[in-house]
Amino acid sequence: MKRLPAIGLLLSVVAFTIFGCASQPQGPGWVTLIDGDKGLENWDRIGDANWRAEAGTIVADKGTGGFLVSKNSYKDFVIYAEFWAATDTNSGIFIRAANPQKIGADSSYEVNIWDIRPDPKYGTGAIVDFAAVQVPIANKAGGQWNTYEITAKGSELSIKLNGVVTASTQNSKFASGPFALQFAAGVKGAPGGPIKWRKLQIKPL
């Protein structure tokens, strides 16, 4: 009987390693766009990133840069995503994109995944140019599976990385639009690490 707490702790560690800190959402209203290596048909491709299904994930690891852009537009929503990144991966989720053919931080809210961004205040967990993270970055993504929970409701934006709120702000510059998953080059255009997505769900609010 005395060994049960230790067993429970071990199971908790295993669960964190496999699933990340946040639990996968359940219930009505959730739409699954990536499930393991399934879901590429739910996205439009922009740029030259080599998006493909591989080993239970949707992955990109080559190209100068590119996006998977959702076919539908969204105004208010919650996004749940499970992703793996390397320390030098440059990626992110761009929400409420004003122009689906030209995704960027100047035309959408960029929820960043980039542990070694040259300006670290808008690195992993930040909303680029709108909500910074503390420096040095306390919550990094490199070398592990992670969860992002992104909530956009009116002007209120909130980001959770592995269950921890890393950024929040009130801003109404971008009201609605599709969202996009990024693969980009690293520092000074050097090849960056891969980005892998194994689960992505969205719930319109």
C-alpha cells in the first residue's frame, strides 16, 4: 500500500511526457483538423515548406518557409494543439489572418514557437508585437512535446503553453480570419529545426 503514491507519481510523469500538461479537450463543438498523421486535406499550403504525414504527425523540416492555412475563417475560438519543436525550430500559430495568401505578424496575431529568437521577449509563448514574455524565457518548447491553448474572444487574447499562461492582452486590430501553422528558417536564415503537429482542434465560441 505504501508504494501507491510512488506509482501514481510515475503515472503522472508518463502522462505529462506523452500528452503534455493540458488534457485533450472533450465534448461538443470541437473540430479536429489534425489527428496524428491525418488532416493535411484540411489545409491550404502557402510557401515551400515540405509538409507531409510522417510517423503519426504532420511535419515540416525543409524549405525557406511556409504555412498550412485553415480553409475556414474564425472570429472567436479556442485552439488546442500538441506539437514538438527543436531548440532551433522557428514556428508558430498565426490567428485571425487578414490575408490568407500573405501570412505574417503584421497581418495576424503570431503566437510564437521560437526558443532562440534574437529578440527573446517575443519568443516562445508570446504574441509577437502585442504581448511579450519575461526574459530570459522561462517556458520553452525545444526537445519535447508541448500543448498550446489559444483563446480569442473579442479583443481578449490568452495563450497557455503546457498549461501555463504565458501571454494575454486586449487588442482589436485583427477581428477574424483563418489561422495558419508555420515552418520557417532559423536565425539569420540558417536552417531551422523541424516542427511536428500530432493534434489540433478548434472550438468556435
